[in-house]
Amino acid sequence: MARSPLCTPRDHLLSRRQWLGATALAGASALAVNPLTIAAEAKKKGKQVLFVWLDGGLSQLESWDPKPNTPFGGPFRAIPTSVPGIHISELLPNSAKQMHHLALVRSLCTQDNSHSAGVERIQRGDPKNRGVTYPYFGSAVAKLLGSGDSGLPPYIHVKPLSGGFMPKDAGFLGPKFGALALGDGKAPDNLLRPETMTAEEDNERNELRNLVDQRYAENRRTNTMEATRYVFNMAAQLQKRRDLFDISTYSPKDVERYGKHEIGRHMLIARRMLEAGVTFVKVSSFGWDTHGDNFNGQGSLVPQFDQAFAAMISDLHERGMLEHTLVIAMSEFGRTPRINGHLGRDHWPEAWSLAMGGTGIKKGAVVGKTNDKGTFVATDEHDIGHLFHTWFRALGIDPKKTEYDNEGQPLPIAHEGCKPLTEALA
Amino acid sequence: MPRHLVLTLLLAFPAAPFAAEPLSARIDQLISAKASNAKFSNLSDNAEFLRRIYLDLAGRIPARDETARFLADASPTKRSKLIDDLLNGPDFPTRMSEQFHVMFMERLGDHADWSAYLLESFKKNKPWNQIAKEILRADGSNPETKGSSFFMSKRLEHYGQQTVDYSALTRDIGRLFLGKDLRCAECHDHLFIEEYKQKDFKGLFAFVQNAFLNDEKTAVVGEKPMPGKVPFMSVFKKIPKETGPGLPGGKELEVVVFKKGEEYAKAPDPKAKSPGQLKFSPLTLLSEQVPSKESPDFARNITNRIWFLLLGRGIVHPLDLHHAGNPPSHPELLALLADEFVAHGYDIKWLITEITRSQTYQRSGKLPEGVAKAEPQLFVTSLEKRLSAEQLIASFQTALNVKADPAAKTKIMKAYANAPREPEDEISPMLKGALFLLNDPLVLGWLAPQPGNVVDQLSKKPEGELADEVYLTVLSRKPTDAERQTVNAYVKKHEAKKAEAVSRLVWALLASTEFGINH
């Protein structure tokens, strides 16, 4: 999806050349405050993140904040959940049973009404404009928590359509912290070694290649050689874990439980990635922009999400992984209470919801509420900056004490005008 | 020339110090003057120069025999002769048309007429001001220049519910023709760059806001009559303003509004898919205003971009941020290049000749003794340059003596090209490229020993020649003793399956950093 945000010019970006120039110092760069301590802590706890992105805008009224029997409520009912007092849409029957692992935020009030601005703004946490492009949450976590010892890239994005390495997510952190996208959930192109080649032959040719590179760089600038080595190493790591991408080894029961639809398949792949130790796994689902025929649209999409999401929560809990995994499900905005002439709902950043759970999050919490018609937030409004503070806290990172170091420029990791939603923190 | 002498000359004759000398020498003098105490790298050796100049001017590595011939040539003028030969050779127009395609279309798409137009233009060595004029006029009705409209027509397409992105078109004209990225000045004066004003963005926008895509297939662009000035308002200070078309920092042009029904010199003809011709045509104005001597940004931008293509870094860098806060590394040099380029009739070939003849271009990429880090903006050590997918295709073909069919070319493009709108102006090794080399059957198939192919021929060479032949063929140089030893030992280890071992050796060289970039 091509997006051209208004204000991310090239002078705001840390250039790749600068990154290449800085790889010698990699690891230590772009983090001012004791990165080693954070990384060590994280490793000890094995903190991970599952980030489910419903691109185009999940309708809060057909999900976490139903308003049945009101002018804008639509045709769906509300149902009780495993937490007394919390009701959600009947389109989420499975998630309702997992509610005791989750928390809801019903007081989101963000600013951008367009996809192009909203997606970027939300995922970058809307920091104050300092003339730099901030990293997406995934790249931020990849930087702050590191890749652990899984040997896999720290940030994997399971998404529909095309895949590949997406350096742009990383903003000023530099391309290294970009996302490895698995297009249509599939392994990157050319992941598998040809069957005619033995592992030994493969090793030999790569040793020869490394030797050629080493000799080339002997009396030259070494940046390019190092960047080349980095991508070849990543290729080798992925190849070692190619079992992760082999869907035929997935249990048929799981495939059934998560659903054979796209988000079901992708969520199951995401579970594998989390089990393999990937720090940040993002699952994207497209097609949520229901300007027309909202009730059939959300009516068919929400149950698919519900099936996959609830299966994931249940599995993470059973495996003890919710203890160290932060789970978030959200969009770039909600949908208008007003139902338009095409029986659709349009973009609504004024009052919408998200679900989260897992490590650091208070089970069964509900933050904020909307007014009776669901048109506006009736309690304190919360912008994305508050959520970034909350999530970092949940991961054991103190946004007040941790900052990025962008080539000498100290930058806060979350908007300094915002603070965490303490009522959602465990 | 010793540096202190240059400095003395500079001090002694500050006004017109080197009027009679060729531009290439003046380039070196200005680079030396700025370098101050920085150590220079040696001049490149012949093999280093040969590979670099082939990639830059022919878009491919030299073939094994071309390398051997050049290395054996004892003539002291062989470098300038090679430069002239390549500039007048069959590969130069192809190379330039591909590079300009990459730079100006930024992988947005391809069109056969556009490729043909660029190729023809470089075959004729058309002056840059003429090419730019034709591209910006985007006139599909003239059969001579019809492909030129693709720059504009592609950017006037729209997808699904998305409207035509006129802001992006405006931005691209500013960036690519004038070296100014006005993106942040669309909604307000630029917050950090003093001279990028919202009026500059809107003035440029006014030229193109009424253009439309008349026919996608033929890339014909039309214009609706301009109703008047473009109104705008800063998102910070809500004061209504308006502007007619104008270049950034330049004069605002008058908008001539004709009565309804009288706007056209030639009426549109929907049957013939002709958009007609307006009496007041902003695109015509744009095509006259941008490539003119009154627009200093125009010559500075293209000379800086050609310098970047050959030297690996712009004198102004990034290429699209010409402004006072981002000054040129060598202000006099950029001014000199731009002035001389204009004086020589915007002759790209001439400019390339002068730059490539300079010692600055011909310097080695190896660091001077005792130097760990050379400042890139001083140009004291040659910089590495990215190879485009097109250069890689041509170089694979040359090294392996194969012909890539269209499917093979598409594969290589996919593995090495950037996503649309991402300028390919930096070296950035990518995972997809590594996986392509490691596992894709295409290159591995070319490398599998088969009777008569390169690997087969190489593996039949006697031990004394094998390493030299492998290196000459792939890396366009002779190996060092240590490299000879590595090759011989490896082949010896696999004596029973020598051809397969040679195949892996050739692969290792093809997949190396040294092959994958221009250094």
C-alpha cells in the first residue's frame, strides 16, 4: 500500500549511508541510557509483543464498545464476557470468553482522519515534531529489547500481499531495525537452498564469499562489506529456521481452531514466530475500511478476527507465554457512529477502542467510556502517546528514563506530554 | 601538482586563476584546495579504473578480453582514449537512458515510448535543457518526442478511489529538476528550511494542477483551462493568499484567463483522443521556465546529479536539498561546473568527459596509508557507488557470457530495485538480493557446469592460469598471490569434481561486495 505522508521528508530521515557509517558502533548507537541493562532485563524476562493491526479501521461499535438499541448502535447485540460487567459485541463470542486475560481502552481520541496520516501517526506513537521520522512501535521494540537469542530478526510482520524487508518502519533508528515482512504469511522468496546443494557446499561457498569480502575491505571503508554481511547472515539465520515457514507441519487441529481464513492462518504463523522467540510479531489484516455495507463487512471480518485472536490468547495463556508477552489489537482509528447513505461507517478518530493484554497489563480492566450514543469520549480522552507510555511500561521500559540517541540528538521514546494509563497496568 | 603550489596559485590569482585550463584540471585544483591537510588516496590502478569507467559509461563490467587488452596496453594516454571510446560506443546511450529512467521515474513504472525517447535523446546527445523542456511539456502530439510525456503521465494516474497525487508530482518536479524537496512547504512555510516557502510549493503546483492524463496507453497528457491563481493558506496562520505559477524563489507569472469557449488554440477532439491545445498553457510555461538560464537551480541540480552519478556523492547532498542550511561541500566547484555546463550548451557528454578525466574521479577507493576514515564530502578517496539492477543484469551477462531473457531480467529487477518512490541513491544491501544470489535457480543455473559455458571453460584451464582467469572474468582484475592460493587450494580439495568447485568459486565472487557495487 503506497502511502505518502505529508511530512516525512528526506531531511527528516536518517539516511542509510549514515546508518552504514554507524554500523561499527551498532548496538551502542541510538540508545542513550543503559541499553545493555534493558536488553539483559528483557532477556531475563523474555519480553515479547504481539501486535494485531486491523488496517482500515475496526468499528468500535461492532467490537469492544457496542451500543445496542441506540440510534447509531447498528443491528448487533452486546453479550456478557468472562469478566462480570464487561459487555462486548456479539460478533466476538470467543474473545468474550478470554476477557479475563484482556483489558479494554474505550477512550481513544486521536487526531488523524485519513488512513495515510493515521496509520503512520498511530504506529509511530505521534511524538512531538522534532524533524525526524520516528520508528514504528515494532522497530522501537526491536531496538529497545533486541532480538534475544532466537537467532531470528527481532521484528517480523505477517501480512497479506507482498513481503520483503521493510526498512522504512525503522525511521531514524536505521534500516537494521526494519520489519521482515512475510507476504501472504509466506517465507521470503528464495529462502530454501536448492535441493541439489549440500549444506557443506553451501557453507563452503559462503566461506569463500566472506573471504572475498574481507579481502576487499582490508584497506577500504568497511561499511558496505558489513552491511552485506548483515543481510547474508540474516538469510542464513532464516534458512536455519525454515521449519517455521512450513505450514504442512502445523497441526490440523490448530489450523481448524484459528480458522482457515487469512487472519487465522497468519495468526497461527505469528504464534510460531512468538514460540520461536521473535521479539515483536505484527499481524496485519486488510479490508476493514467499511465505508459501504458496514454491517456485512464488519459482520464477516470481526468473527474471523475473533476466532483467531481468541485462539491465540488461549494458547499464549496455556503455554505461560502471556506472562511475558504483551498483546495489542487495534486500528488507525474507529468508525463513525453515524451510518452513512451506503449503510457504511466512515473514519472516526474521536472516540474508539482497542484491546490489549498479557505482560504488565491489568486483567479485566476497562479504561474510559464513551457517552450513551457512543459519539464521544465521556471520560478523559487518550491519544496514542498515552498508549505508547503504557506499553513501554508494561514491557518494563521506563519512558522517563530511556531515550534514543539519534547521532547525538537525545529523543524521548514516547510523547513527553503523555503518561501511562495506570489503571490498565498490573 | 603539489598542493602548496595550488594554494599559492589560489592566493595569488583569486579572481581568474585557471581560465585556460580544461575543466578536469580545475576540478582537481578545487578539490585539493578544500582538502587542506587530508591525505589523498593514490590514483586508481588500471584495473580499478577500467571496471569503474565501464560501469559508469557502458553500464556493465568489462569483458574478460577487454580487461586483458587494457591491462596490457602500455600507452600513457590509454585512459582518456578509453573514456572517449566508451562515450562514443554503443553502450553509452543505453546506460544513460537507463540511469535517467531510474533517477527520474524512481521505479514508478515503465513505458516503451519513454525508453525509446530517452535512448534516442542520448544517442543524439541532445542538450539537457532540451530534454527537460520536452519532458516537462509532456506533449504527446509530437511523434518525435511522444515518449517524453511519461514522466508526467505516470504521475497523473490514479488508482481506485485515490485521486491524482498532484502534490507528489509537484514535489518530484522540484526535487528532480531543481534539487529542492518542497514537501514540507505544502501546508506551511518549511519549519527548518528558511527559504522553502509555501508560496514556492503552490507556485510550482500551479503549473501542473490542471494537467490530466488523457490516455494512459499512449501517455498523452492534457490540460484544463486555468481558472485563476491558486489560493492557499498556512495551517498555522490562517491568512488567505494566492499565487500564479512560478518557480521556487522566482517571479510569479501572470495568469491569463480566457472567456469560456475561447480557451483553446486547438480544440480537444475526444474522437481522436486529442486533448487540444490551450492558449494559456501552464505546462508550456513550465517547460520554458525550468530549463532556462534565468533559473540557476536548473543547471546546479543536474550538474550535481551527474557529479553524484560519477563520484558517489553530491556536492550538495542529499541531492534534493539545495538550500542555504545545506551548503555545497565545494561551492566554487559546483558554480564552475554549472556555469561551464551552460556555456557548453548543456552538453551531458562533455561534462562527463571532463569529470571522468579528472584525478578526482580516477582516485583509488583504497584508503591512504595510515588513514582509517576519509571524509566522504572531501572526495579524497573514491567512494563506492550502488549498481542499479540494470547494471547488474548487464554485468552478470558479461561475466557469465549469457543472455538474460525478459523473465530473467524481471527477476533480477525484483531482487535489486527499490520500491517505487524510493530513490536509489545509496548503497543498501538487501535481504532479497542476498537470498536471490544464494538460492534462486536463475544465477545458479548459469553457474552450473555445462559444456561450453563459462564455468566449464574456466575449469579446463591449467592450474597456473585458473585463478587469473576466474578473477579477470568476474572481478575484472588479476588476483593477489593470496587469492591465487585460495583458488588453487580449493580446486585441489575438490579435484574429483573440479567444475563444481569452480562454479562455487565463481559464485563467491559474483555474490561478493566487490562485484555488487561500483568502486
